[in-house]
Amino acid sequence: MIGIVIPACNEEQYLEKCLHHIRLAIQALPTLSQEVRVLVVLDSCNDQSLEIVQNAGVEYLQCNFGCVGKARDLGVRHLIDSGATWIACTDADTWVDTQWLLQQINHQPADAICGVVEVDSWQNFSILTRKNYLAHYQDVMNHPHIHGANLSFSSNAYLQTGGFEALCCHEDVDLIQRMLKLNLKIIWSNLVRVKTSSRLNARAPEGFSSFLHQLEIASSPIK
């Protein structure tokens, strides 16, 4: 069984679209493919995220961690206990590619797969910020990037490394670094793709949105 884990903290603006694209990725799998279970971990939500998940008929857990590392770990371990052998992680403000799951299957055998992200829109940023970002980001096979919004792994590899730590940011990087120390097989693929929001109000203090915001500041001309 494949398990998909989506942490969410007040994501009513994006969550419905996220779940729609997850459904499209599941529908793109071969008819005789294995079961896929989707789990949203609602962490400290006080908006309409719960109602959106319920209306979508998607499984969910609720917690009040205020910590993405703990929320991801809760969801991953719940699905592993339910029989999942492969876990795919994304974020609630992210829209997976239709081939997202299929490409993960095509990359097997693997202990983990690090995919790439695209920014959904550059309208909030300057032309120079976009240019600097694209110069930095390597959208190629064997890229060096790690994103919790596009990270998947086997249940065995997750348990072997001890899982996501209780970190409020960089929990994804921490997990992969521990996998590397164990010489696990990690595939760095630009065929496993997602688009993520370009919002400026970051949930994680040093996450992707914060990175874009800091890049915008650095790209602004000094007055």
C-alpha cells in the first residue's frame, strides 16, 4: 500500500486544490496498481481545513503540535501501522503532477526519492528574483534539492532512520541526511514533480516560502 501524508495548518485557501491533484495522480496509476491511502494531518487548525477534508472524504488526524516535523511523523507512522510500505509526502499548498505517483513507482527499487518543485506563480516577485531563483535551482536528474513537499520513502527506510524529528523546519533535510549516513539508496529525480504556492506568509520559519521572501529582499535594489 502507498500512503500519502499531507500536514496542514490553516490551509483552507489551498487544501481543496491540493486534494484534487492528489486524486488525479491516483487516477493516473494502472488499474491493477496497489491501494493508495491519503491522510491529512490537521495541526492546530482553526479555519475551514477540517470541513474541506471531511467534504472530500479524505482520512485525517488532528493534533496541536504546531510543529511540521511532529505532524509528518504522526501521519507517516499511522499509515505504516496501517500497512503502508511506501510513503509519499507533500504539503497542503502544493499541487502534485499527474504522474507524481507513477514516476515514484517507475524509480523502484529505492529507499527514498527526492523530487523537485516549481513555483506556481512569480507575480508576487520581481523579475530579478525569478532570474536569481532559476539560476540557483537545478531542475535536473541528480539534483541536490530536498523538499518536504515532494519527498517519498519506503517504510523500512523510515523506521531504520528513526523518522522525522520534532523540528519546525528542515525536518526533511534532517531525515535525508540520516538516510545518507546509512548508505540508503536515494534517487534525486526531476521526473517526480510538484508545484508549490508562491505565498509570502510562510508556515515554517525557514521553509520554502521564507527562502523565496529572503531571495526577494536580497534581489531588491539598495535605496
